[in-house]
Amino acid sequence: MRLSRGMSLLELTVAIGVVALVASVAVPSVDAYLNRGKAAHAIGDIGTISIQLYRWQSNTRKFPETLAEAGLSGFVDPWGNPYQYVNVATAKPGAVRRDRNGTPINSDFDLYSLGPDGHTEARLGEGNARDDIVRANNGQFVGAAEDLKR
């Protein structure tokens, strides 16, 4: 009887194939899980920044022109981009975020993350804006732009 001290080429190929199969299933699942965690973090940040903006407004009777004016410029989303802010009352034409129908999503201020791709569009229904984490309905909704039902 012959004792084998190693793996044959066939056994090694099968083992590598099994590892590759498991990795091809696991990696996308882990990536999706991590992105959900980052989105939840961005939602929390937007809530925190919104509270600070309302405090600023209660003291000054207006919203700031920029996050820096309110001392909130250090906030960066989980994907490494600064949060975007627009004061609706003083916004330039086209700067206010709009839903798929062209209706502004807020009447006080827009606050959002550019999402994983780091790009956006003025209308939420367009390709680059779908993954943005947005504040809408004057804070009644905070989440992915693609989940906003209007």
C-alpha cells in the first residue's frame, strides 16, 4: 500500500475551485453589508447636522449660507466626501434638489451625501443621484434617494 504525503494536482485544483466559488459568493455580500453600514452612518450624520442647523436657525432666525458658517465644515461622509448643503431661501437657480417630477424636495435646506460613487445630479431620479443619501420633506425622510417615494 502506498501512502500519499501530499495533494495531487487534481485535489489541489478542486480545492482552489471551491475556495474561488465561496469567495465569489461571499465578497459581494460583504461589500453590500459594508455599504449598508456606511449608508446608516451617513443617515445619522445628516440627522446630527440637521439638528445643529436648526439650532443655528433658532439663534439667528435664518439658516447659514454654508456649513462652515455654522461651524459644521468638518463633517465628511463615510465615502470621504464632504456633505453637501444648500440654503433653499438663498439658493441659485438649479441648485435646489428636485424629485423625479421636478418638485423641490425641501423648503428649508438641502443636506445630502454624494453616496458611494461621489457624483450627483440635481434631479434625484437621474443615474448619479440614485445612490445619494438625502434629507427630504424638510427632514421627514433621510435615506437613499432611490427609496424616496414622491
